[in-house]
Amino acid sequence: MLNRRTLKEGPVSKTSGEPEKQEGVDLEDGGR
């Protein structure tokens, strides 16, 4: 259900419950 979105957006989406693209991209871009 929200597995694809969580994996693509990141753990922020699951916590916030909203599609946070900025945070997801930042996490993947920064490689933290």
C-alpha cells in the first residue's frame, strides 16, 4: 500500500504521513 511511496519518498513520509519530496530527496541526495 504505502510501501512504494515510503521507499521512494523515505522514512519522512511515513512519519509525517504526507508525500514530502524535499525531505526524501534530501535524504537520498545526502546519503545520510
